[in-house]
Amino acid sequence: MTIFNRDSNTAILLAGILALVVGVGVARFVFTSLLPAMLEDSISIAFAGVLASINYLGYLTGSVFSIFIKDIHTKVKYFRFGLFLCVASSFVLGITENSTLWIIARLFAGFGAAMALVVGSAVVMLKLKATNKTKAMGIHFSGLGFSIVITDLVMRAVFYYGGDWKDAWLILAIIGAFLSCYPAYILRFDKQPTNEVVKHNVDKSLFSPMVIILILAYFTEGVGMVVQATFLPDIVNSLEGLDGYGGYVWLAVGIAGIPSCIIWMRLAHRFGSINIMIVAMLLQIIGILIPTFSSNIIMNLISGLFFGATFIGLVALFMNFGGQLSKKNPVFIMGAITSAYGIGQIIAPLYCVALIKQFNTYNQALYLTALIVACGILMLAYAKLNFKEAKQSMQ
């Protein structure tokens, strides 16, 4: 069967999507789905911010670590280890409310998510046979949208049948363990004699001015992504007349995210990666600001749709463009830019919590976030005008 053929592009892409469902959905995004229930029952908004930052500290650590994984077989080993960490850390949140254990679990979940996303995506890119990799990686990154939708629907099913957030963590961990088996089987390379194993050494020459701009711009996108990715359901629930609607807006995020990568990557193929990154980030700013001036449910659903359609697409756009700039060692620049993204994700929840406590509203945090993303747009516009790699970013 094609889906069990390790050399089939269909199997490789399906394995990559399932790895993202486990590594990003179970280990990260379902925290956002479950946050309103956990805030009501067990934790404070300040501790939620700490947990989010700790998770991204683990993600940052994994991203930096991935840069130094040299040969392809070691990449595969750490990818599998990452999937294990994602599942195990979710079990911990379902069986204990010990704050220290939660912090440790979220740290390891972040590291595992980096292995699944950064290293896993590099393995997918390396394994794909001759094809248009820009479009193919768009299909792979649709797994980010599926990761939100699948984990959110599982959570809703648990609540519907009388379970609570602890039950949801346990069931998601079990599902994650089951789904991990397929990518662990498919995403591997045939054994080679030691002297033939391809090794990717750290190449500092890859850090061209274009790559440095890409790293800085992706930092601003890390900030732009994490505020809504952590707090969006609670942001919507806090608006007048919208209490209880936050979960529906979050589901809209995932639904918009599923096709977004394929659409954005096709647009990048036609109009150039840098141009499309700028457009996507402009739409993201609009989505970020909508809750600051409207408590209309339709407008806030549009905010969720804009967020899902852009942040997932931007991950695909940045990762794919970075991978192409690094030529035969995609994990190198993928890891470097994701490290910057991770720093943005660590900082943003902390300043959000501080501003929320001071002003008792999310507005100031959203204004600052929109401003930071705008700085990223200016950097990309500068690169487009000054660097040949940006001018030649038609794939």
C-alpha cells in the first residue's frame, strides 16, 4: 500500500501532518483550547503566562539544539524522541496539579514540539522525491491547522460526554501516542555505512544579510503569533456579550489554517515569498486589532480566521524560504529562524500578563503586539529593496 511505502510522497506528507498534530497540537495548541477551563478551575492568568513562556523556552532550546544535529539518522532519532516527549508531557498534565511538575512538563513539551516541527519538517523536506517542494511543503504545514482542529474537537467531545480538562489531557495523550507510530515508521532513512552518512556541519557563511533580516522578521512574527495563540479564547470571552464564544473563535483559527499553507505557498510560488509574507503579516495585524475595537461576534470570528489563515501560513513561508536559502542543510536555517521565533514567543506572554494586570484589559498588549509585527513588515520591505535573494524569491 502506498501509505506504508516509506518512499512515497503521499506517505511522507501524511506522516509529516500527523507529526505536527502530535508535536504542535497535543503538546502546544490544546493548551489554548483548555485554558478557559483551567483558568476557572485551577490556575491564574499569571501562571498561565508563565506556563506559556516555559513551553516556548523549551521550544527555543530545541530549535537551537536542532541546528547542531549533523547527520540524518541522528535527526530521525531526535524527531522520534520529540514525539515521545510531547505525549509523555501531556500525560503529566492529566494526572497531577503540582505546579513544579507542570512547569517541567511544559518545558519538555516545548522541546519535543521543536523536534517535531523543526527537525520533522527538515526530514520531510529531505525525504520528498523530485517534486515542487514549495507546494508540497504547503501541504505538510497544513498539519498545523489540523493540529488545532483535531485537538479542539477531541477536547469538545470529552467535555460533551461529561469529562473535564484533566480527562482531555489524558485522552489527547493516548491519541497522540497512537498517531505517533505512523510518522515514526515512515520518516526514516535507509541505513548507510558510517563513512557514507551525510553530515551537515555548521556553516556560518549561510548567515547572509538576507538571512539575518529573515531571522529578525521571524522574531516579530513569533511575538505576533503567540499572543493570540495563548490567549485568544480568553480575549474573546472577556469582550462584552461574548462570554463563552472564545472556543468557537479558536476553532475558526484551526479551520482557516488547514488550507492556508497550500494557498499561501502557491501565492509565494507565483508572486515571491517576501511579497506574500508582507501581505500575510498585514492581514495578521488587522486580526490582532479587531478585538480592541469590536465586540461583534462576526468581526471576532473574522479576527480568528485572519489569525489562523496567516500565522500558520507564515510558519510555512518562513520555514520554506529559510530552508531554500540554506540549500542542502534545511534544518540549519530552519533552526536558526525558529530560535528567533521562540525568543519572541517567550517574551510576549510575559509582557501580556504584565499589561493585563496593569490595565485589566487585553487592548494594550494587542496594540504593542501589532506594532512589533509592523516592524517585521518594514524589515522584509527593506530586504525586498536591497537583497538579491529577496528579489529572486519567486520559486
